[in-house]
Amino acid sequence: MSEQAQFGIFSPQAGMSFKALADRAAQAEKLGYHSLWLVDHFWNRGIPDADCLESTAVMSALAARTEKLRIGTLVLCNSFRNPALLAKSLTTIDNVSNGRLEVGLGAGWMDEEYRGYGYEFPTMGTRLRQLEEGLTVMKLLFTEKRATFKGRYYALDEAYNNPKPVQTPHPPITIGGSGEKVMLKIVAKHADRWNCPAGYKSFEAKFNVLKEHCKTVGRDIKSINISEQLLVCIGATEAEVEEKWKVASRLKPFSLTGIKGTPSQVTEQLRDRVRQGITFFTVMFGDFGPPQTIDLFAREVMPAFA
């Protein structure tokens, strides 16, 4: 079995200036990372008064400052924007980037944000139904000359979306979530990539449920890129790793399914995951990703999976 894999940096922007984000993107591009992924939050739950730039605006700005790095968000909250407007915004970003947009979408979960910004916070079932309708709306606008749709929550009436995305038929769609009855069924029907969120009890069990949903909807599981949101605590020596882990271990739920070690130890743990069928990792570094850590991982780990 091939042990190839790709690596993106999961980069929550809370507490980061735009310059810091732009510098991180430039370094990631230079070192050969596949992508940089933001979060779609209005504030950080742990440090609510920290600076937190809005994700779609930052995606566009980073797209304009890079040439190869792909730009995404884990994940855009379907509830925060009308999906037709979101499709228009994302199409624009795909054009700004000349085809380097990654579309990440989810149902939303942080209820205090909804209340704070005056959004209705419906039940999980409703949010999942809205997500599926939203995906349908977006795909129509990405691909149809004029899009018409009448759903329970959203509607289109002969809507134009020009120019179209650079990527055809549309930018790849990543869906983040692991709910077994509904969310993974939505993944089977709509996603180009499934991103399994950190903190799961059994990746194998989740993956098997997705395989069954794919069979039900007539989808080849091999057509879905399998991704994991993964905390990586890496250091040049074991002593350095243990010192970093004192902080990283408190980053729950990420630390529950995270890995730690020197470059060779991290490489072996990643190989175990690739053997399970994971071919893409959105890496959140346990020390919050200072330049030297981003460099160490790129130079000492990534070549083993090229």
C-alpha cells in the first residue's frame, strides 16, 4: 500500500494578526505544505476577547498573497451566511487564487456565537437539513448557467453566478463532522473530502460507517479523500517533546487523538494512520506552530510521505 499523504496546517486565527497569518502562509507555501486552513468563528471560546479575523475575508487576502498554497476553512458554518451569497464569495476567492480554494463546510455548533450575533440556533437535525440544502444550492451556483431551487430553507430563482469557479466542476468540498446517522450520509452524498474531527473514539468505526453510507447512495468510497484533523506535538528531542506536551495535553479534544514525538516517532505514527486509509492531515501543532516547528515537520516528516 502506498504511504503517500498530504499535509495542511490547521491555523485557527484567534489571537493572530493578519501579518502573522500572512507570514505563516508564506512559510507554508515555501516549505511545500498543501494548504492552510482557518476557522469560522467570531471569537474563541477559551479566550473570547482575543482578536479573531473573519474567515472569508482572510481567505481572500491570503489567496492574493500566495501563488501555490491552497486556502480553506475548517469549516465554514452553514448557518452564518445565506448559501447563495457564500457560493458567490467562494467563487470570487477561487478566481482571486486562480483555482486554489478549498471549500470546507459544516453545520455549526458554538451556540453562544449564534446568540451573540442574533442568529437562531435550531436543533441539530434542522442544522443538518439546512447544511444539505445549502450544499445543493452552492453546487448549483458553481455549475449551472442559471440556478433554480426551491427547498424548505433556501431558494434560487434563475440565479446567475458569473464568473464560474476556476476549478471544475467546482472547488473541492470538505465536510467536517462525524455524526454517524446523518452527517456521514451527507458526506457520502456530497463531499470530495471527509475531515474527521479530533477527539473521536474509533476512527475505524467512523470510517466503516462512511463506507456503508457510500454503498447506500451508490458512491465509490475511493472517490472521497479521507482526512483527519490531527494535533501533532513534535520536538527535536524527547525532552523537548515532553516539555511541549505539558501545554498540548490540555488542548482537548485535540489531544485525545493527537500524536507526539521526535520526527522519526511522529513519522511512524502517521504511517499507522495512512495504513488505515487516511491520506490527508490538517495538522494543528501542539505548540501553536511557531516557524521552527512548521519548518521541522516539513523538513523531517513530510518527505517520508511524498
